[in-house]
Amino acid sequence: MKKALFSLFIFGITTAYAQDTIRVGNWEITGKISMNLSQSYFSNWSMGGTSSLTTIGRYTMSANFVKNKHSYTNWLDLSLGYTLFQDQTPLKTEDKIEYITSYRYELHKHWYFTVMGRFASQFAPGYDYSVDSSNYISKFLAPAIIDLGPGIMYKPVDWFWVNLSPMNARWLIVNDQGLADLGSFGLDPAVIDTATGAIITHASKVKTMFGAKLTMVAAKEVYKNITLGTKLELFSDYLDNPQAIDVNWQVLVGLKVNDWLNVDIQTTLLYDEDIMITDKDGNTGPRTQFRELLMLSVGYAF
């Protein structure tokens, strides 16, 4: 019997997550773990299509301490996701390690003295899939960014605050000599003998910066069951081209359909004048980077 022509498309997102709050003395700890899965399958589909499987795992945790005028906040955000097209090499779609810590001392109503730190990197090697999938262009600690500096915070309401650190130290780490020698992520490249192509002096794997950093965070239920969260970070390096502002803007819109269905839209906009990107026409220069992620979650929170 001839094989029947058919197509089957399954777009199923399943999320299993647990959330609880633990209180120990002046500490309050909250964690959440989730897994999002989507699948599509095609067989003899005349209009074309490729079977795929996408999965994204995420873990977030906050640990906060409050006593009198002192408070200490920690936030950890981890995520990793891949898409698999039939028998092809899995393509990375999400990879994030971010840890933010801050100490606050209340100076006056709505005003705080702060010391804030941030660490950001990724778990797995990343590739420019438009070129090939064998030579990585990033990996764990390549790059990594560490921020640390004192500042002043203004927090007029629970859902919004802005912090200015006029003396913020930043370290850019590219813990891979090959990537560092290429001048990746804004490092000064290796010194090369133009005649032989041999490396005379390897590049430093660490770049130290010192400047001003502005951080704004807002998270609020703007309408029933619709929450909006956004974080904007601006950094100016006093030591190198201070008029060029590094931008990291993240937005998360969450829609709670009911007790077991949620829809999240996440966007990230980045700009760093030190990072060179080659476009499809072969032109190289700084570019505005943008990413959007849509996630449907089915599960139960407790």
C-alpha cells in the first residue's frame, strides 16, 4: 500500500517548575526552575519544512537579607537552550549566566548608598552558524564581564529603582587565547608579523575599564495577569572613548492566561562600540544586536 501523504505538526510547550519561599531569620530565598519544549514534525510535506525539537531550561533564584537600614540582595539567572533539526548539529538558541549582588544602606527616605556587583557569561561554546558550526566564536568565560562599584540608588516605589555608580570598575575576560588574539569582544588583538603571519606578542585576555554605570530596573503588573519587567544598563568607560555608551536593555512581558498556561516574550538589545560585527555585505563595524524569544509555558506554580 502506498505510503499516505501526511503532515503532523505538534507545537507543545511543557513546563515543569517549582517555586517556593524559604525564610530563615532575616533571609528570604525564592527559586524557580522551568523547562520549555517545542516540537514540529513533517513527513512528505509538499510545501517543505524541517522537523525540529527546541528545549530551553531556566533557573532563577533570589536571596535577600533585610535588617534595619541594611539590606543585601542576590539574584541568579541561568538558562540554556538548543534547537535540533533532524540529524543536524544542535543549534544553540539561549545561553545565559548572570549573577547580581548588591549591598544597600538607607540614607534617607527612598535614597540608599549601594555597592553593586555583576558577573555575566555563558555555559557552552557559541558558533556563527551562517559560517560554520565547527569553529566556536565564544564559550564559557569567553567572554565574561565583571562589574563592581559604589553608587547611589533612588527607589521611590517597590517596583522601580535606579542606581548610579560614578566609579564603576569593569573587567572584560576572554579566557581563550585564540579568541583573545583575534581581538574578540573589544580586546586589543595580538601583534602579528605581517611578513610571516606569526604572532609576536599574544593579546591580553583581560581588559580593565573604569567609568560610570547607570542601572534602571522596573517590574510591575501593568494589567490584570500581565506583568512587565525591564532592566537597562548604560556604561561609559572614562579611559577609552567615554562618549561611546555601552547599552544592555532587557525586557520581559509575561501573560498569565490561567493557572496552568503562561506566555512570555523576552527581548534583549545590546550595543558596544568595541565589538565588531560583519554584516551580510561584508562590512565590519559596531552593530546594534537584538534578540527576541517567545515562550509558552504549561505547568503549575506553588
